[in-house]
Amino acid sequence: MARLQRCLAEKNLSLIISLPANDIGLAKAALEEGADGLKVHYNVGHRASGNHFGQLDEYVATFNSIREQFDGPLGVVPTGSIEEARREDIERLAPMGFDFYSIYAHHLPSFMLHGTGLEKTFAINDQYDLSLLPSARHYGFTALEASVVPGSEYGTPLSFADVLKYRYLVEQAQMPVLIPSQRKLVPDDIRVLSDTGIKAILLGAIVVGKEEEQLRRAVAEFRNAIDRLS
């Protein structure tokens, strides 16, 4: 069983950190505080962190160093548009030690649906036609990333309206659902998200910030909240 699939299957709720920068120090800090997995970016602008991530070649050494730190799931966002998804880069990812890719459905070209050597996850935004979700199972995706909070609402508290939408996605997708921290998630949100059927929390810049101290504190707090579930 591949790493992400195994992590999601074996744990009631996994904690994956979407690093706000491709930085080995931040990666080590997240792992030391209890992250189950990590996600990095290249070739994309990241709204929540305000960072622009450059081309793959700029980060090869960093990504190799991060991979050497742990044997859990390591994911990558490889592009911010369908036009910039380059086959020659995608083919390099599995040999570098990446386990899965994370990409918006409308940025995902057909060549990435097979033969990459990576587990596949896809994200949907607030404009996505949710009636299409059951069809995604046909294409062998490991998980759905529910990035359904409008950009104008990033950083606001989680509400029951959000929880209802997440539950609907769990019911419709019939695959593990991952929730990115577009809302300003807090440890008290963990129990209801677990009860809703969410399989992983992707903590990013809105919660973990950009500096090591804040990241450590956030990861430790969420790790403790998840551990208290069992």
C-alpha cells in the first residue's frame, strides 16, 4: 500500500503540514512536533502564504533533504495552471521520493491521470459542480482535497455551515477527504472534523504562519488535539 493511502487507512485523522516555504528547517520542525506527512510546492503562487514558488530545479536539493528526514507521505503541488504542468517535471517527482501530487481538478491535464508513479489527489474550489464528485472514483484517486472556502473568507473561523458542506463531500466523494486550513482552524475544531469523517487536516500558512516558532506551536497543539481523540 502506498504511503498516503496507508496513512489515511491506518489513522483516524492524519496531520499533514503544507509548508509555507520550501525550507528544510520548517520541515524538520513540523516532523519533530508530530506531523504525519508534508506537502511542498513549486511552479505556483500560493494565496494563503503570499509566496510564489519557482521552478522545480530551484528546489531539488531541498526536496531531497526533506525526503531524507522521514518515511511518511510527501506530497507536492506541481503547478498553478494546466498550461504550466510540464510532463518532463512530473516524471521526475516519483524518482525524487514524492508519494503523491495535489492539484486542482481544473489544473490537472490528462497525462497526469496515469503513469506518473504517484498517488493522485485532486482539489476542488468553491465553484466546483459537486454533482460530479462520485465520478472521480472511476479514475483511481487516493483522496479529495476540499478547498471550498472562497478566497475572500480565508482566515475566518470554521462554522457549522462549513462542517455541513464537508460532510456532504465525504458522503458524495466516497474517498478520503482532506481539509486544508483555509479557515483559521483551532484545536477545538478537531473533534467535529473527525466526527464529520475527514481523514486528514492540511495545516498551511493561515494556521502555522511563516516562522518556525509559530509553526512548532501550531503543529504541537493540533497533534495533541488529534491524539486526544483516541
